[in-house]
Amino acid sequence: MTETFLEEQLLGLSPRRKVMVGAVLVLGGGVASAVLWGMGWLVGATIFAFVMGVALVLSGSGELARIRAQDAEVEKARLEWSELERGAGDALRHGRSVVRFLQERGYREFAVRRWIVAELGIDARRGHLEFEAAGAPFSADQLRKLFERLDEVSGKGYECDHQFTLTRRFLEEQRMPTAASLRWLGEHGAGCDCEVIFNVEQQWGNRVGFEPRR
Ligand SMILES: [Zn+2]
């Protein structure tokens, strides 16, 4: 077993174990090098153990401190969750950075900020806001349903006739404004049913919460 291999194994331990093993190495290495002082290479080995022990204690306690800091921030987030929701919503509406808002509120841990953003569904909400800003004559929900309909029939072997046959039928069924809707779809790259999926879905699918069938 080479020294580097041993080091890698020791550094892969959980933080608490690192501190424990490190403390044992510091004590054992320290005592052994005092007893064996002057006995050549044996002392070298005990000094190595001592140094390794110090490194483990430092690394382990650093990681423990990090974990404690993250736990504290998660706890704080749970306590002020409704304020975070409101603040993040405001930031999104005014085009400000949600991450900066969280930093200003004292969230210093990257992992915690990422967790909060995911829990708040920020990506989904940003997508909805962008969709609203694009001024479509229908809702995000309606567009998602159109994608779902077209996706479903294309899975059943529907071949596009390069017109808006199915789209038009869907719009009429849903009592959506046909001419204005087709114009919006056209402005976003669709000239027919299959292009609604190929071009419009590519841009907007994610943002209106559409998930293609596998
Ligand atoms: Zn087509």
C-alpha cells in the first residue's frame, strides 16, 4: 500500500471519523515518536502518522463546520419560508436576481441557495413570466395542452399535412381565438402542426411545463 493510496482512503472518511481517526493518529504518533526518538526510520513513520493525524483533524473539523453552517441556513430558510417566497417572487417580477436576494438575506452557502431555488420552483416561474411577457393570446396551460395533444397524435403515427389541421381543431375545441393564436404560433416559427412541436415547443415547451412522452 503506497502512502498516497492510504491518504486517499483516509481523506474519503466521513468528517466525524476523520476527526476521530486523526485524533488517534496525533496521540499515537506523538507518543510513539517520543518513545522511539532516535531510532531512525521508525521515528519517521511515527512523525508521518502524527502529521497525517493533524491534517485529518483539520480537514474533518472544517467539513463538520461546513455541514453545521448549511444545516443552520436550511433551518433559517424553513422558518422564514413565506418571506422567501414573497421576496423571490418580487425579485422575479422586477427582473432582479433571486440569488442576490438570497445572499442579501444572509444565505452564504451555495448548496443551500440552490436548494431554496429548486424548492421555490424558480425556474418554472421564470419560464411562466417569460411566456406572459411574450404576449400570447392564450395561457401557458393552454399551450402546454396543445403540445400534449400534438405530441400524443404524432406518437400514434400522425403525419403532418403541413397545415394547421389539428392545431386549428384544438383551438376551436378550446374556444381559443383561432386567428390570433395561429399568428402568434407563426411568429414563433410554426407554419403547420409538426412545426408547432419542432419549433414552438423547442422554445416554449419547458417554460410552460410541457414534458414530452418518452
Ligand atoms: Zn408540418
